Amino acid sequence: MAFYSHILLAVDFTRVTDSVARQAVEMCQAFKARLSLVHVVEFTQMDLSNDLILPQELEFEQELIKQSRLRLEELAVKLGLKKSECFVSQGSTRREILRLAKELNTDLIVVGSHGREGIQRLLGSTANAVLHGAPCDVLAVRVKGESVE
Ligand code: AMP
């Protein structure tokens, strides 16, 4: 059986977050592993035709990052983790999750999987994207009977 010592949970703050987090915590308890949380704030530049980033856009992004950190820390406290286990990154979700997994040398990444159908499946999911570039194992927790929205 594989032995995990450091698990990275990717948090998107949708309704499935709690059940995915619960599963990650149970795995950590089973393996006596360290658990870190990551949330990625995707780029939100309003006008892609404009090379200039306006000050209000920067302020908006800084505020998003601040709010995300607060939410992630709240979740960490709820899960019995230290705030220092929270990581908020900015950029591409896939790239940032993989970068952090490498940086922290985690041996398991836990993501939610929503079992998409049709066009959504063709477009791919974060779980799928993470799986394909991961430096370690990936657990896609299938959340049944819940919608992402
Ligand atoms: P998605 O394929 O985008 O519906 O997301 C599936 C899973 O990827 C979520 O349950 C999270 O574990 C992870 N995820 C998606 N977006 C983010 C994000 N912005 N930051 C961190 N993890 C994310």
C-alpha cells in the first residue's frame, strides 16, 4: 500500500468543498500525513485587448486574493489545521496546483471530480488537467448528486 506523508488539497470553494475536504482529512488521519490547502485565483484581467492593467483591476485582484486567503484560513481552522498550511496562488489553476505540489514535495493531490457529461467532458476538467501533469499521485474525489454551481 502506498504511504502518503504530505497531501495537497485543492480548494475551489464550491458546494462540494466540504465533502472533498472531509475525505482528504480522513486520508491524512489514516496515513498520519501533513495536509496543505491551496486555492488559485485565476487571472481576471477585464479587457484582454488592452495591454495596460488598470489600477482598479489590480486592486480588485488584491482584494480577491485577500478574501480567498481569509476563506481558506477559515476552512483550515474548521479542519483543525494551522493557517500556515494555507496557500493562495494567482494564475492558471492547473499550473499553480502542480507548481505548489512540486515546491512542497507533496505525494498526493486531492481534487474534486464532478463527473461531467457531454461538452463539459470534452472541454476537460481541473481534475483531468492536474492528473496529466502531476509529479505524484492524484485522488479525484467523486462527489455524487451535487452540482458545482
Ligand atoms: P473543476 O474541474 O474546475 O470543476 O474543479 C474540480 C476540482 O479542481 C475542484 O473540486 C478543486 O479540487 C479543484 N479546483 C478547481 N478550481 C480550483 C481553484 N481555483 N483553486 C484550487 N483548486 C481548484
